[in-house]
Amino acid sequence: MSWLDSIEHNRWLSKHLQALVETGRSAMVPTGFGMLNPDGSIDKTRPVDLAATARFTYVFCLATELGIPGSRKYADHGVRCLRKYFKDPEFDGWFFAIEHQPDADGNGVPHGEDGAWKRQYSNAFLLLAAASATVANRPGGNELLLEAMRDQEAHWWDETVDRVRARYNRDYSELADYRGMDSNLHTTEAYLAVAEVMDDPVWIDRATAILRFVYEEASNNDWRVGEHYDSNWEPLRNYPGHSRGVQHFPNAVVIGHQMEWARLAVHVRAANKTIGRTSPDWLLELSQEMFERARVDGWRRNGKPGFVYSVDFEGNVVDASRMQWIVSEGIAATIALRQAVLDDGGSIGSVEHYDHHYRSWLDYVEEYVIEQPGYWHRCLSEDNEVTESYLPGLKDNYHAVQALLMPRLPLWPPFAAAISRGLLDKPHQPEREAKGWRLGRRR
């Protein structure tokens, strides 16, 4: 029997999800949610980050929909801070990072010059949080969503290439000469959430357009996609830093992002199927090929369990660190592909490949990553020893929570909406939706 048919396995998933939600409560600070240290305390050396605050807000909205008591307080705090402290009162948009305390007038204080910049990576999570807050009927959630959507239309979606821009200065007078794939990755996820809440397939079409570019890039590079591009969308193979611009690492192919692209491609397929549209064949090809490339490039490269962080375009290991979020995305991706095969009429035998990886990667998490329920090590060495990491990343629970929920939900609708509709532990593709999607509109 597959673990996914076991009630006890679902209880295990639920136990660890609830523990992560409980631990996440300690991240609350006056202006949002801070970064958590391994012991659960707040890392006061780092500012209050827009992406982290939005991700915690998203998780607490999911927890609210799951019926975990006490979650509404934290979801509402997140929405309130996103609208009050992160919102730029002078030039609109949202600050990238702010201080832990507001100023004397009760306004958010940008963290240095860099904190006042506007960044689509962070805005993507803002959209995701706002869409989920709307589903969870949190005060101010719908207003936040509408504000964020207007900002997307005004500044971020570039209809000349069907992708998003990466960074502006505070008053939007200067657009950075840089385009990033991680911004587009998380925008794809956010746009799917927006599409469901607004009943508007325009956002699915935009997500599909981004994935089409990923397909073109990956299929020409042995199913590996880089992170960095210039303003003409030419690859920057020697770009010196991460696209969020604060921390640096060698430019390479990030295994966790490959897994996320694989998962998102089958989410789009499921979205189209549910609303009665046909998906292009390349979406499944993209998902399967990127998953297999990331699996082979990333898993057990030194003979020991765990995913490396990154490889070069020939598959050589660049950074062998084992990041918690990487294996979380691997777990979510293997479940997504498994479900896509089953939704297409495949047999249980035809998904044993994915079942095997799911069991192996979850065993790895249990043995090496989870210190105790609610406390997951952020980074391990290539020998699976706990270590600090210079690599970019947010100290939150977003990736882990989604990995624990993915086995219990269908590919469509998105997480918050699926829980809201009572689809928890009903992972098979629902029938075509009867609600009024506004089909036939321009992209």
C-alpha cells in the first residue's frame, strides 16, 4: 500500500504541519514577521522582510482554513502589517525590508537604502498571501489583493515579453538592468492563486507564458535553467550574486528551483483541465524532464542522502550544501507528478517511481532535517551535519508546510482554495468547475 493511502501517514504529516505553524507564531514582531533562528528565537540582525512576512501570513491563512485554533490572530497581523508598515505612503508599492519597530508616527521604516527598493520576488509572495487571505475571509485581505494586482499591472508585468520585471528603485523612476528567474518562478505560483480567487484565466495565461519561456530555455540546455538574465533576457552566466541583491553565491542551476518549475507546470495543466481548457503538450514534458534532471543532478551526489544546492550547466556540483527548502520542493514535485499521472488515468503501478522518491526523501527529512516537531534544520553540510549557511534564503516555514500539504490536496485549485472547498485528503482531480470563469479575455 502506498503511504499516501495511509491514515497514519496523513496524521504524521498533520502533526508536523501543526508543529511548524505553532513554532511560526514566535516570529511575530510589531511590523510583521521576523526571521527565526534554529532555536525558535527571532534573528534581530536581519530586517523584517516583505517576502518572509508574506509567507508567514500565507501559512497562517492556510492554518486558519485548516481550522487550527489561534491562527486567525497571526493571519490578521500579517495582513495588517503588509498594508500598514510595508506599503510605501509616498510612491506606492511595498518596501523590500523594514525595521522591527515603526517610527514615531507609526509608519514602517525602510531598512537602509536597499530596503526601499521594490522587488517582484517579494511582491509575488505578497500576492500569494493576499489571495489566500481573501479565501480565508481575513479583514483587509481582498483590499490588499486588489492593491497588489493594480501594482502588477502598473509596474511588473511586461507584456512585450510575457514575463515580469525584477527591481525598481523607490519611486519607480529606475528599472534595474536585470531580470531574474526566481521572480518569475514565484510569480507563476502567485498568479495561479490570483486566477482562482478572481475567476480570471488571464492570470493562468500569464503563468503559462512564463513557463513557455522556461521550456524554451530548459529544452536547449539539457533541462537546466539558469537564474540570471539581462534586460533583453540574455543569460548572465557569470552574474556575481543572487537576484535579491543582498547575499551572493556563484551563479549556477539551483536544484530546488528546478523542482518548483516541474511542480508548477502540472498545476497549470490541472487548472486548464478543471476549467475545461486544453493544455499544450510541452507542459507535461517540461515537468517530467526538469524533475528527472534535478533528481539526477541533485540527489546523493557524494553517495550520501540529500540534495545538493546547485550545479553548473554540465551537472557538476557547485555547492553541496543541503538546504531544507530544496528537499521540501523535491517532495512537493514528486507528489505533483505522481498526481498528474493518476489524473491522466495512470495506474498505481505507473507511479511507483514517484512513490519511491517520496518515501526516500521524506525518510531523509525525518532522519536528518527534523530536530523535533516544529524545528527543521535550515542547512546541512554535504555530510548531513548541521551548519550555518551563507546561501540566500528566508528563515520561515513556507516550503516545509507546502511539502506537508501537497500529498493531501489536488493539483487544482491552489492550496488555500482547495482547503476552503473541503478537498483536504481528496487529492484526485475534481470535476470541471461550474463557477463562472471569465473565459475568452485577452492575456
